[in-house]
Amino acid sequence: MSKQRMQLLLHEVGVHSGNGEFRVGQEEFEQQSLRHTGGPQISKLAKPVARVIMVLGLEPLSVAGAGIQGDDLQCSADMVVQSNDDGHFWVFFWMAVFFLLWIGFIYNAWKFAKDVREELSSHSYQLADGDRCYGNQEQRLNSQQESLSALEGWVANVEGQITMVSD
């Protein structure tokens, strides 16, 4: 990574050099901002990026930090700046939305499983009725075949008697 790029990144992070009088990479930042300020690509890109940031709740939060007191240039824990930002609202909001979606998915899956169970139960009853009907028809067909065999035997017996009488 080039030195200029590193200086620019340090400036964006907010690093100060020396005794805190100036930010690191200020010149590089100004050069980059002059080169990219007002460009049509930046203005076209800024609106969609801002919308995405707003929707996802990624707005910048105010930072809690320590202040410098007097001439000793020492950070003091007494001077801690508290953030009163409500940045966690969107996190909890989207968690609640996803939780409700998950509950809806589970409810629909349960309802679908219940409907499938009822359908399968109905089909199993229909299958049982069909099997019983098939068994009854098979028994009737077997009895009809037995009756037909008995009738064929009787017809053969009658034919034999007719031939005996005719001789």
C-alpha cells in the first residue's frame, strides 16, 4: 500500500500526530477531495448509498472519548463524553422484523404439515376402502368360477345322459 493511501486512511480514522495539533494525512485528504469533489459519478452514487445506509441503520454514531485537560496534554477519564445516540434502534427493529418473519414461516410450515397429514389420512382411508372392495370382488369372482366349473360338470353329465338315451 502506498504511503499516500496509508496517510489518507489514517486521516479517515482520525489519527492525530505529535501533540494532537493536526491530523495525519490532511494534505492527501485535501488532494483526494479536490480530485473527486463534484464529479457526476459521485453525485449519482451518493443518493443510493445514503438510502442503503438509512435503511440498514448504518448511520454514523457519535463516539465516546476522553477529553484533554489543561496544559499537561493527558487524557482524563473524568472528561469522558457520553453518546446519547439511539443507533441500536435499527438493530433491534430488524431483529424484531426477522423474528416475526421466522414465526410466520414456522406457522405456515406447521399449517402445511397439518394439511398434508389430513390429506394422507384421507388417502389412506380411500386406499383401505379400495382394498376391501377389491377383496370382496375377488371372493365373488372365485365363487362365480366355482359355480361355472360346477355348471360345466353338470352340462357334461347331462350331455352324457342325452347320448345314452339317444343310443
